[in-house]
Amino acid sequence: MRLTGTTSRLFAALACVLAAGLPRASADTLISGFEGDLSTTLGADWVLADTDTATPGDQIWTSAFVAEGVTEGTQALQVTQPVDAWQHGLLLNSTALIPIVASSDTLEFDFTVSPDATWRAVWVIMQGDGLSWAQADQVDGVPGSTVHAVIDLTAPAPSNPEMNWKTAAAASGGTWWQMWFAIMGGDNFSPETYTIIDNIKFVGGPTGSPSDFDDNGFVDGGDLEMWKTAFGVDATADADGDLDSDGADLLQWQRDFAPAAPAVGAVPEPTALAILASAAAACLAVRRARRRI
């Protein structure tokens, strides 16, 4: 809903004054959107791993990045496998997972099942110091459809009912941590089948910065680009909770991106000067309008 007239000017004036902004209810940590590679936001890459230790190498199958099943970004990871070898492992080794698991409530992801499947399931497995092997509840897929999976990080671990993943990560020594996705299923008459996975993220962590418009856990240039697109159009870059994207939201982004005061005599780059000038002009116009009210 777009605010107009006197109400819009009053809200915009308030935004210029309350540049400190209002916090968001929660912060999500995106791990992977699979935009053309196996990288993550943690600096480590996923590995297409073999879960069958009895016959090493027999479960490393074809992978591709596709538009089908996309729920974040423009691409998703597709794993294609022969029907007679239907278990697959997607492995991430990173100690950076430890504080994220310890502070989040759920692990969520989306997966799409090929239409010729008779059944499909995904198991999430974590291993690390402080927690032995533990499996989440089985998440069932629907042939030809996309399922949004939610793994409860507060649920008791099957291997230790007195511990869950959050408490285990909090008790970890921080030396190592692994997260696995094991994909299993059966299919009809096709010689091969596929599973697509996308938008792996942790949800319910500590309140993030209101200037983290793209919810990737960082206040960076990507958030500035979102503000440029949303400015005067919608509220996708709303840092101060006033239901729009305006100059006040840019000022909040600037504070969160560079909280330290600039050195005396420092000269902002031309692009930054132009953006700040636009924001200042918007606030000035609001103040003038306010005097006329």
C-alpha cells in the first residue's frame, strides 16, 4: 500500500528524524542459493560427496545449475542419478556453521522432485565436536513438486535425546563441523532421475541490522543496490519501519555500513556524494512540506 498526500509527508518527515531505525523481528542466514556454483556465504564450498563408504566413488553423479525449482536467485542445484544408485550426499565442512547453528531455530531449504519419482526423501545430518552423528526427521518430497523443508534445531538428537543441535553447537570446541544432505528415493521406468535443491538458510537467529535488505547477514554493497532499486517504489529497502524506501533508509544503511566517523578532510567518492545529495534533497522537501501543513 502506497501512502499519499499529508499522511505520506508526515511519515517521510518522521523517517528523516528517526534515522536510527527499528529492528527486524529476526535475521535469516542464507547459506546457498546455488547461483552457478557450489559456493556458500561462509567461504567454504559444498562437495558432491559419496555416502556409500563400502564402494567409494559410485555415488558421485551428474550435477547442473538449472532454472527449474528456483526459490532464491535465478538458479538451483540439480543432481541427476541412475535409478539403481539412488543415495546422494551434499557435504559442507565449515566451523563457521557452529555459531549459526547455536543461534538459529530452524534450518530451511527447498527441494524439487522429478515427476517420474515414486518417492523421495531428504535427510539432514550434522557432525562436529560436541555432537556425534545425528539425523533430522525425514523430509518427504512430492513427485513433480517443490517442498519447503523445515528442520527444527531445538528437537532432541536421535543419538542423544538430552541434546539438540543448538546446544551441541554452543558446547562445541569450534574445531570442526559438517552438514550433510542425503537424498534418497525410488523411481518408475526412467533410466535416471533428478532432485533439485535451493535456498538453504538458517532462520530465527539474532536480530540483524535493519539495513541488511537482502538478508544475507551482512550490510554491504548489495543492500545499497537494493535501496537504489526500491527508492520511491516499494518498501523492500525499508530500514526505519515506515513502509517505504527513502533517503532516511539510505542514511541508516550508511551508518550500519561504516559506523566510524570519517576522518577530518576525507572526501567521499562522487557516487556516494550524489546519493547523499539526493537523500538530503528529499529530507529538505519533506521539511518544507511539513511547514506548509
